[in-house]
Amino acid sequence: MLKQEPFKPENYYILAVDDISTNLKLLRVILEPIGYSLTFAKGGHQAIERLKTSKPDLILLDLMMPEMNGLEVCKRLKSDPEYADIPIIFLTASNEQEHIVDAFELGAVDYINKPFKAPELLARIRHHLLLKHTIDELKSTQIELENALAEVQKLANTDPLTGVLNRRSLFDFAHQEFNRVIRYGPSFSILLMDLDYFKKVNDNYGHQVGDIALCTVVKSIKNTIRNVDFLGRYGGEEFMAILPETYGEQALILAERIRKMVASNIIETDRGNLRLSISIGVSTYSIKDRSLDDMILRADKGVYQAKQQGRNNCCLV
């Protein structure tokens, strides 16, 4: 629920626009004693120049002025995103009523007949300033809620340790890509990556170093894959990358780059330097694949073959 704070005129800044000096002086007499901050313009061009230096909370705008009338000023302001949200109240003479509909259609919020009646003028100004304040608070609240929702969605979709996609989100993207390729082609590939000897890392160096090792591997992978690729934690020390529109040989080249990048890392620990290596299985979509599981099974076989070959290897299956 929005908190309604006491209305304080001194917190608001008003631009008054009128080509007749006596009208501007009258507005000053009525508004300044209440506490409003005021600035004045004696025509449309001058009003637009005033806006370039300071943005008012509300504009009192004379309807009929020489050179540029109030309707043209309103039209210009409402077409500019910088000023479109400023409430405009038109000041009208009794013989100008036929233009009021045009004023509202252009975006004015209200009008006041001349000669001004102080209680009515003050009430209308106060009403529209409070309304604008409420709208601004609602917009701010909406932005905060959208940001909070985005953060919740991020937490729901990412692995808390490494910051990459969690298993559920990873499979969502993988299934989407598999279905896309079936429908539109041409192909995509999967990299299944397993950190070598990770159990020994945890046993010999501790789980804290193990966590550092996982994050180091993720950083190496993210620095190697493309922005269009998806990376997620498949499980424990295993990660999967989904490579859209990528054929087997291209995927194997990328896997080899990742392998070298991971192997170049050195993690300093109390028990000496720790070097990492990774085994990578590569699979590419085939028309024989009935499901995503078929591709993952081949990638898993590739990991097994890479480890059988001494680890720190890449295999395309």
C-alpha cells in the first residue's frame, strides 16, 4: 500500500506560460505565498527553452498566444518522452471554450477559466500534483516488483554456486533447441563436460577448494563459448553446453578450446598449486535421434571414451 505523505507545496516546481504579464503576476501572487516554486515564460518558444534547463512538476499553459499557441506547445511536449508525463493545465478565456476538446485530445489534464479564482486554481493544481505523485510512485513500485520478479526467476533458473543454468532450466533450453532443429534445422550440438579427478580434489584439498575449482571451470567455459550458447550444471562436477546451429567438427573445435583453457588454470592452495583438466564428450543432432536423450547418451559415451584415453581429452560420438 502506498503511503500518503502530507502535501507540501514547497516540494513542487511549476512553470506558468502566458503572453500577458498581468496574468503571470496574478499567478505569482496566488501561488508563491503557498510555497510553490515558480518560473515563468511569456510564450511557447520561451517555455520550451525553460524546459531545457529545469523540468517542472506541472505546467500552467495559456491557450491562445501569438507565434506558438498553447495547443502547439502541448503537442510538442506530449510527443517528447522527456516531458510527456508533465501534467498540463490550460488557462482559457471564456471565448476559447471550443478549443478545450482539442486540448484534452492532445493530453492536457485540466483547464481553468480566466479570470482565475484562487481557491479553484489552488485546488486543481493540488489535485493534479498529488495524482502525478501517486502515478510516479506506482511506476516506481512496478519497476521494483519487475526487478524483484526477475531476480526470483534468476534464482529459480540458476545454479547457486556457479551462476550458470541449473539442471531443470538447462534441460528446458535443450528440449527447445531439439524441437527447433526437428522443425527448422539445420543442426545443433551438445558438449558434456566432466571435471577430471574431482573427488580427489575434494578429498585432498577440501570442499571449499572444490567449489573454487568448479567456478574456475565455469569461467573458462563461459569465456570460450558464444553468447548464443547455453551453459548449465548437469550435475556434481558435470556441465553441459548447448550449441545452436553447430555441426560436429565445429563443436569439437570449441570443445578443444575449452579443454585447453581449463588446463591452463592454476589454483593456489595451502597444499600447493592445483591444476585442473576436463574430459568432454561431443554429440551432434542426427535424424536418427528420436529424443534429446539419444544425443545426451552419445555425449556421455564421448566423456567415457575421453576418460578411457587418459582424461583431459575430447571425443565426438
